[in-house]
Amino acid sequence: MPRMNFDGSPRAAAALALGVLAAGPAASAVTSAGAGGFALHHEVVFPGTPAAAWARLVVPSTWWASDHTYSGDAKHLSLAAVQGGCWCESLPDGGFVRHLDVLYAAPGRALRLQGGLGPLQGMGVSGAMTFVLKAEGATTRIVVDYVVSGYAAGGLEKVAVGVDAVLGEQLASLARP
């Protein structure tokens, strides 16, 4: 898929959805969608302990695709899983993007973030993204729910599939050490 830098406009959201759909079929995990919001659910299996999965999760620069950043380079991403922390991105010109705020961090068990990813941020919507890590023998199941609500011209259900596909792509990468 070609590189997409998001400016937060409704046009960028439509481009995101169309670009993802054109990239090929993806298993949908949209559990509900309507004009005022949508809910996504994903599960991936990480080949290691919850501590190892946590260590990878909190370094998004190692698993988030550069194509889905504002700067065009995932190495600019950081996630401070501390009180008052954020999933942030530094921009080459000295600017930054605060993608999601950290609401809850239980290392090796759960992480809850709040905010709007990519073009959602410019729409004035917000969401709660929760990661739950569950040990399953020598592996860890990572369960991710992202519930988004707010107002978007034309309705949020129109971007749900695109956001779901992008998130699914990133989580598949997270599960590969």
C-alpha cells in the first residue's frame, strides 16, 4: 500500500478506507458500527510470555508500519506506559503528534489508551483502546478492543472497516517478534 500521511481531514479518512480496501481482503473485526461510532475487536497470539509481549507492545516503533504515521517513519513513535504518558510521535520539524493518552497500565497484563488514531483525530472523535495480555502456555493471547465515538460528517460507520484493517495489520506485526 502506498505511504499515507494523515492530515486529519475527512478526505484523508476516505483515502485511508479506500486504500486499505484496495490492498486486499482482510478479516473484519468490526463488532458494531453506526453513525456515532464503532467497536473493533482483535486477537493475536504472541510467541512468548506476557512480559515479552508487553516489552514489544510498549515499543510501537518496532511493530507499527511507517506507512501509517504522520512522519512517514515509525522510528519516531514512542509509548510511555506511565501515569500521564502517551503514545506520541515526533515530527522531523520539531513538532509532535499525541496519538493516544495512557489511562491504565498494568505491565504484562493490560494497557488502556484513549484518543483517536490517524484521521480520527481530526474528526474530533475519541476512543478507548484496551490491550489485554493472557498467558496461554508458552504464548500470550493479546486481545484488543477499540471503541470509538463522536461525530463525523457522513457517519463513523463509513471509516470503521478502514480503521479495522489498519489496526489488524499493525497487530499482526506486533505478534511477530
